[in-house]
Amino acid sequence: MKEYYISSFGILLREKIKVKQFAIILFGSLFLWLSPAAAQDQKRKAVYLELAGSGGLGSVNYEQSFAERGIADFTWRAGFSMAPIDPNNGVGLVFPVMVNTLVGPEAHQLEVGLGQGLTVTTRGSIHLLALAGLGYRYQSASSPWFFRATYTPLISYLLGSQWQHWGGLSLGYTISSPSK
């Protein structure tokens, strides 16, 4: 099996991690985040479908609030997508992970975020992208449904610096929200 260096924001780790081991660590971490024990807190949680955006052509995402300060709500999100890459790389399994800040009163909010996108292909290669997001989110206080429109550039930093302009539209549903 081929071995790859895994990095976060362009800094290579000193140890080699096999793709299979990395996938086990990634899915184990996601399982712990979504476990019933973690779900007992009163943080806002949501799921949404994103067309285009940080996950490539489209993705399914889970989002959770982790802090609130005045009119700012801080969230993290993890997503999953599949996309054909090319004949040499096969299909890519895309995992966008981001930290976002939602700013604004009530229903209309500015969304700003940064993150890391990991693509593992069916041919065994790994691709990393820095993710950014700047957008608008609408969610009425009387409805669990929300809409997002975001500018989501994809930033490659492993082979020089490349900036790919991209955007996304999302429709989501709030699973739970804090009782106030």
C-alpha cells in the first residue's frame, strides 16, 4: 500500500499515515462528534445539502454551534461528497471541514468561515485544499428551515498557490436549538 504525508494547512506531519489508517481515524472522530452523549448538550445543530460550494459539486453537511457572543454564533461543520476526478484518480471522496461565524440579528446573517478540504480518491491519492466562505444565511425564527448563498473559493497550497473561484447554494434544516 502506498503511504502519503497528511497535512493540515500545508504543514506536513513527521509521521507517515497510511490512507486506511487515516480513514479510520477520520470516521472514528466523526462518530464521536455525532454520538448520543455529545448530542445531550443544548447547542444548535443542523443538516443541509449544499449545491456546489466547499464540497465540490454538492455535499451533505452537519453543523453545530459551539459558542455565542452577542450577535455572533460560532459553528463547525463537517461534510461529505463524491465527485469524479479523472481516469488516473478515479472518484474522489470529499470531506470539507470548516469553522464558521454567523453574524447578524435574527433571520439575516453574514456567514464567514475557514477550513480544510480533504479528498481521498478511489485510486489512493490524497488532495488537500484550504477552504474559505463568505455568504448570506436566512433563517426565520419561526421555521427550522434555512437557506445559504456563499462564495466559497478553493485554495490549493501544496503545488504553489492557486485560487479557484467557486460558490454554493444550500437548503438546511435545524435539528435542535438551544432553549432560551
